[in-house]
Amino acid sequence: MNPFASISTLPFELPPFALIAEEHYRPAFLDGMSEQLAEIAAICASADAPTFDNTMVPLERSGPLLTRVAEVFFNRSSSDSSDFTNALEEELAPLLAAHADAIRLDPGLFTRIAALQEQRDRLDLEPEERYLIERYFTEFTLAGAGLDDDDKARLRDYNKRLSTVTTRFEKNLLADTNDLALVLDDVSELDGLTPGQISAAAEAAHERGLTGRYVITLVLPTSHPYLAQLTNRGVRERLLAASRSRGIRGGQFDNRALVLEISRLRAERARLLGFDSHAAGVTADQTAKTPEAVADMLGRLAPAAARNARAEQADLQAQIDADGGAFELAAWDWAFYTERVRRARYDVDTAAMRPYFEFERVLQDGVFYAANRLYGVTFTEQPDLVAWHPGARVFEVTEADGSPVGLYIIDVYTRDSKRGGAWMNALGSQSTLIGTPTIVCNNLNVPRPATGEPTLLSFDEVVTLFHEFGHALHGLFARVTYPKFAGTNVYRDFVEFPSQVNEMWMLWPDVLTNYARHHETGEPMPQDLIDRIHASSTFNEGFFTSEYLAAALLDQAWHRIGADDRVTDVAAFEASALAAVGLDNPAVPTRYSSTYFAHTFAGGYDAGYYSYIWSEVLDADTGEWFAENGGLTRANGDRFRSRLLGVGGSTDPLAAYRHFRGRDADIQPLLDRRGLN
């Protein structure tokens, strides 16, 4: 029997990965779509006047088989893909797009929801019930439910084609990223890397059948962390060139035509839906509300960031000159000379921190420890529970009183079958209506060292682990009635807020001293080094803010084009967009160029990459609140959990923030944090 056909009997309904075979996915998807459409048809066929119980409740209950198979398949296709998953995902993309349209564009269903929306003030509704009606009505309206039949047919064509080309973009990117991994013949070319990093490069080569050579795999952003350490300038140049070459080399993995097609289709679809641009359609249902509000904020930050980056660039050039280097600072030099200046100015060597960031200790005594101090939860590994890959580890999460919270799964190491970056997703989300338990997953891309070698994280990898775990906590703690609001199902420009808040605990004194210990001696990280880390907190912030803002503004530029605008050259458009905002510094490339900008052309952040810094306004303001109220305490954690994490998407997020903070967020803490005053 197909394992997806019934609810799993494993703890927390963990999918039975040991029983799931490739042949199970396709029929489960097809049956799941068919079953849900039948459930929707039954709602619409009712002769009774629409009520919450005969319309919204069965709508929320619909599609359990489709949900089960989709959660498992899309986790696998992103974390452990294969020729099979790639082919099936491309086959499914237009089918799933058509399925979503069949529901959102169903006139009978929309008529019933619209009737409830009109009557909501006269119905005896709980706040979550009222909000559920409002959210469905808004989302269906923005999705085109009010269009006539001809326009709905055109909309279906747009959505079907977009699902196909965005899926192809993602598959091209993974293939080109793997193909462009840097292969080196001599260990001397890796000078500057730690023994563990060299071991990881040798292991990556061995896995590719290149024993005796070394492979540096690429990361999703433009700038590779090894650029800060490699002493060979030629190798640094080759590494950055490989990163920036993704999707622009011609051949089957070239993404330029897809970028143009995706942005054009989105613009045309937006006009059909009554918007001037795709960005206008997206932000209409976010906390930002308009592209102009996004542009106002990003435009306020960009000049100061660019100014700071130019000042940093002058410092780096002075260091090059002092070292006797007869060359002008280039993009592949920035990270390397940043570390030189950082050491000279603050006596901080980020590479030398690695021995204090052994993965297991960071996870157990840092990430889990902070969560226990704040929220009282504990994480107990369950080695008998099987996940999707041998490297993925399963933990049971319990409250302080021993009652269950859910399962947490972490998959740490990079592999060619895993897409780049780091992310959180769910294999199950709590809702009282359905009775489903919670299973959340974190995927990272840490290079795997050779057998027996410790996994030593970089400073940035520790930040990433705390960040993604913040998403996991959001998913674990949400307690709602309806699946629509479960877990991290909140506005896209709010979803990064809880994860950014969790980054704060990485350097919180009580937490840092608990996990930052030398992996060989057990000695704690020296306090004077910790003090110097804090002192250098805004160092190189001009670069970091500029590369991020460049990507956010590039995303906005692609999605503010109108349906009649014609863009034919990706590189020229990108250069013009960055020049228009003063972020076209060749030494500071955008965090993602268009052809490998997975967030915006494949990852669901289209016209929404601004969300990170938009959410950071709330994050920085929250950090100030924690500092003012005693920091890492159960009382503070319980307040944050109950008023923000715990409500999921069941209430307006800015209203939830005001309930937590007592006021709207202030932007000043963000300006202070990033040195943008």
C-alpha cells in the first residue's frame, strides 16, 4: 500500500521514510489533487446558505493526502534531489499550479467566501474565525477569483508557465553550481585554509572521484567564505569568477532567458490582476502594502551604506599598499583584506575562532541551551527515528513539564544533491482542527570534513544555525486552530523576524560562554576576544549592507517593470538598476546576481527580498527590549513566545508585535546596529 495513503503511525506522525519509494510519489500527488477537488466540489454543491462550519471548516480540512506527499517530496527535492525528483518536479509544477487555480478561481467557492466576508460583522465568530474569512477573501481576490472566464483562462496559462520556468531555473542553478565547483590540483593552492577545511575539500574531491585533488564547492551567495582566507590571489579570483558565472555561460544551464521570461510573465499577470507591476501585487498583501513604501525604506538606507562601503574600500586599499601590493582592490580581495584590517584594528581573526565553534557543542550547548533558558524546552535525539537521509538527525522536543512539542530534524552537511543556502521547512504543522503534530526541519550546507575530523564552523555558519533555528522555533511553538495559520504561515515580510531575533543569542554572554570552547582543550573563548568581537560589530557593515541592499533593490527593479516594458539584456538591466541607486561599486558585487538569485526567481521571495531588512527593524527593536528587560529569562521568553511565536499567522503580525512591545517598532536601533546613522 502507498505509505502516503494513510496517516503515519510513527511518533508525531513522522513520515515513514524507510517505506517510501520513488513509485509512491506520483500516484499520491494525483490522488491527492483529485480528492481535494472532490472535497471542494462538495462544499460548492451544498444547497444550504454559506456558514463558517459548512464552508471554511471543510475547506480547511481538505487535501490531507496532497499535504502529506507534498511536504515529503519537496523537502526531498531540495535537500536530496536526483534525476527522478528533478523530472517529477518538472512534471508536477504545471499540474500543481493548475490545481491551485482550480480552487482559488472556483466561482462557487469564492461566492460562498465573499458572502461570509460581507456578513462577518453579524456572525458570532471567534477572532481567529473572522481573520480566517478575511485572509481567504483577500487572497482569493488578489489571486484573480473575481475575473471573468476569459481572463481566468489567461491567468491559468500564466500560472502554469511560471510554475514550469521557475522550476527549471532552480534545477539549472543546482546543476551549474555543481559543475562550477573549483577543482584544485595542489594543496599549496589552499594556503590559508584550516586543516579541517582542507580535509573537507579533499573529501569533496573524493566523493566526485577526484582522489588526490581538492574541490571547493560553491555557496549560494556571490561571496564565498573561503575568500577571507585563501592567500593565493589567483585562486580567489577563480573562486569568485566561478560563483558569478552561474547561469550565464550559455548551454543548457543558462538562466538568462528564464530571468527575462519570468519577469515578463509576472508583469503581464500583474496587469491582468489590476496592478501596475508584480511588486505592487505582492506588497498589497504584505505589511509593506506598496512598492513605494519598500523603495522609501531601501532608498533611505542605500546612500549611507554605499558611503560606508567606500570608506571601507579606502581602508582596504591602504592595507594593500602597506603590504606592497601593486594592484587595485578587486571584489575577490575584499574579504581577504577585510580580515587583515580587522586583525590590525581590533585584533580579531575570524578564522582563528573556528576551533571554538565545534558543531555539536554549538548545537547542544548554544542553540538548544538558549532555547531551554528562554522557553524551557529540551531536545532529545531519537536515533531510532529515520529521516530522509542518513545525515539527517531527529530530536524530540518537550516542554519543561515533559509534555510534547514536536520533532526537530537537522541536516547539516552539503552534498551535490542539496540546493544551496540554508532553510527551514515543515513535515507537519500543529492545528487543533486537524489534530496534526509538529515536525520542523533545518537544512544547512556545511562542508563535511573527513571521517574522524571535527566539524568546525565559521562565525557566519554559527549565525546561520541560530537564524534557521529561529524559524524552527516559530514552527514548533505556533498553536492555532486552523491549518491556514499553522507554523510560519505569516506575511512574507514578517517571517524573517523571529529567526533574526534568535541570532541575538549567539553572542549573548551566558550563551556564548556555554558553547564557545576550544574543541581540543575545552578552554573557553578568551573574554578579551569576545570583547573585541563586540567592539568590531559594525566593522565592514558598509559592505554587508550594500551587497544585501543591491540584491533587494535588484529584486524590486525586476518586479516593478510594467507589462509593456521590454527588457532584452539581463546584464545591462542589472547594471542600470544598481547604478540608479548608487550601488554599482565593482568591488562590492550584489549578494545575488539575477541568474543565480534563487530567492526571487525560484524561491518564493519574488518582489519580497526586502523582507530581511524590513523584518530587521522589528528584530533590532526587539533586541533592545530584551536588553532592557533582563535578557535571557523564562519570563521574557514566555512573553515573546505567547505573543509572537505562539500565534502563528492567526492574527495581524504588526498587531501581535504591538501586543508584545507595547508600541510600533522604531527604526533607530537598526540604524545603530548597521552603522547607518
